[in-house]
Amino acid sequence: VETALRRGSSSSHFLLRPFSSGSLPDRKVAILGAAGGIGQPLSLLLKLNPLVSSLSLYDIAGTPGVAADVSHINTRAEVAGYAGEDQLGKALEGSDVVIIPAGVPRKPGMTRDDLFNINAGIVKSLATAIAKYCPNALVNMISNPVNSTVPIAAEVFKKAGTYDEKKLFGVTTLDVLRAKTFYAAKAKVPVEEVNVPVVGGHAGITILPLFSQATPASNSLSHEDIKALTKRTQDGGTEVVEAKAGKGSATLSMAYAGAIFAEACLKGLNGVPDIIECSFVQSNITELPFFASKVRLGKNGVEEVLGLGPLSDFEKQGLESLKSELKSSIEKGIKFANEN
Ligand code: NAD
Ligand code: LMR
């Protein structure tokens, strides 16, 4: 069993491993917003993942087509499509992991917080259904603004009496992928060997890559280089929004990031040791109630929220300057959940 569980343990190569479900446990993954720009390629990537035995695709419309399409791929997961609110319960029942990319994306000139008015309500209603139909599932929140949607879901779960802080995750994996990609190119090191923790939150200056902890270490980067890499990572989402010029935000790289994070959650559930990813979770490593940092994943979700490690002076400054924005985004989410 252990061999089967460890199969393909390098997440960046998960598409390359041979398909075999062997003695892997059954795992149901639901995607809410599965017909969207992220939802469709994410559905494809999870259909390719042998850790998934059942793939449940939910959206307000369009999911029967997406489900029929990916279901013809000859891999383990049984696929079902559900459309419309009356099918949401069935889509969620028995889920081990629920991934939420439902909601509107940014257009040029918008901040992620500008999405709050629409997406907060969507997330609230989906979280209410999760509390009812699969209260034990691990929830991977992709919908923006993540700094507020995660606290919204937490409040909904608290009110329903189902909140388990170990099971709610804001997906910040795309920030990590960007930091790795940009660092590798600048430091001229092989991208597949690079690791960079990214902490804080998921919007602008709240995204804090810790390049002082990047591996392989580089001594060729100047302070100006590190400042530029930090800014590019913080503005990575905006770079894509502007390039798409009104046609949405990152979808393909986000689907890849979402698939990596979901796979880490599944491996943790399956008892694979030493699964560590950055994520925006309930935290006490700073004074803020939610914070992104490295977390160790296990059979119940978060096994341990890891500390920040040693920070450079530049990173210490970044940490202090992000706190007030992150605090108010968290509070905005909590207020919304309790007033609406
Ligand atoms: P999209 O508009 O292409 O797709 C969103 C999907 O959500 C649509 O299919 C829509 O029908 C569906 N939807 C709307 N209301 C719903 C509801 N109540 N229940 C179920 N589904 C519903 O958008 P997209 O590009 O896929 O982006 C989705 C979200 O992900 C946005 O909020 C975006 O900002 C966010 N995002 C987050 C990250 C991240 O790093 N966390 C990265 C990229 C995008
Ligand atoms: C991203 O980082 O790409 C997402 O949060 C989408 C966005 O609006 O930038």
C-alpha cells in the first residue's frame, strides 16, 4: 500500500506517472464552478489523477457537457456532471475534497477586492451547502478575493457548527509557482529544482515571497533583483489580467496550481508523509487570524502550520506592511458572513 501511496510523489510530475489505481483508497473530489475558465482545465487535470476515484463537476450550467467530455478519458475517476442548485447536494455528498473556483474573474483596472460584491454571496451559499452535505470535506478556496472568501467560509461553517480549521484552505499555490518560475529564470537555476515559500495572503502586497529562503540559493541576485522579483510575483495575476485584456484572469496556470494543491490534500488524506504546501489557513504565527504559510498536510487536513523561518530585513518590512490590508480583508469577510 505504501508503495502505491507514494507513487508519483513529486507533484510537479504528476501528469507523467503511469496510471494505476492499485490499492489506492476511493476519493471523491467535487469542483464547484467546473464549467468555468479554471473549472474546465482543472476537471481535466483531476481526471488524469489516479488518486481521484470519483469526480463531481458542479456549476450553475454547462457541466453535463464538460462531464461527458472528460468522462471519455480512460483513467480511474468516474465523472458526473451536476447543473443548477437543486443538484448541488448530490454533487457534494460524500466528497473528500471540494475545490471552489466559482465566481467572477477580474478585468483590467480591477483589484481582487472589486470582486467581493459578487463572489462573497456565491461563496457564502456554496459554503452553506458544504456544511449541510459534506461537512468533513477539505475545502480548497480559489474564488477571489481569497483573503476574504476564506474567512466567509469559516464563519458560515462556524454558524452551522461544522467548522474545523484544519479543513479550510485558501489556494495560494499559483503565487508559489510564479515565484519559482520568475526566480529560476533570474537566478539561472533549473526551474524544476526551485522552491520558494510565499506567505501572507493572495492580493497585491499581501503576497510575500520569501526569496531569502529560495533553494537552490543564488548569490548572483542583487537587492534590486529581489525587489523586482517580489513585485513581479505580487503583480503576477495582474500581468495575466492585462494580457488577456478583458477576457478574464489566469485559468490554465491556476488549474495546474489547483490540481497540485488538491493532489497534496489527497496525499495527506491517504497518509503520505511530509506533504508540505503553502496555503492561506487559520493561523497563529502572526497576530492575524488567517495567514498563508507552509503547512504540513495529513489525514485530517492541516497537521501543522509551519513558522515563517528567518526573514531578510526586506521581507520583515514586507510582512509589516501587508498586515493592515490583510487584516481589513479578513474583517470584511467576517462582517459580510455575519450580516448577510
Ligand atoms: P469564469 O467566469 O471563467 O468561471 C467561473 C464559473 O463559476 C462559471 O462557470 C460560473 O458559471 C460559475 N459560477 C458562478 N456562480 C456559481 C455558483 N453559485 N455555483 C457554482 N458555480 C458558479 O472565472 P474563472 O476564470 O474560472 O475564475 C474563477 C474565480 O477564480 C475568480 O473569482 C477568480 O478571481 C479566481 N481566481 C483565483 C486564483 C487564485 O490564485 N486563488 C487564480 C485565478 C483566478
Ligand atoms: C491570480 O493571481 O492570477 C488570480 O488571483 C486572479 C487575479 O485576479 O489576479
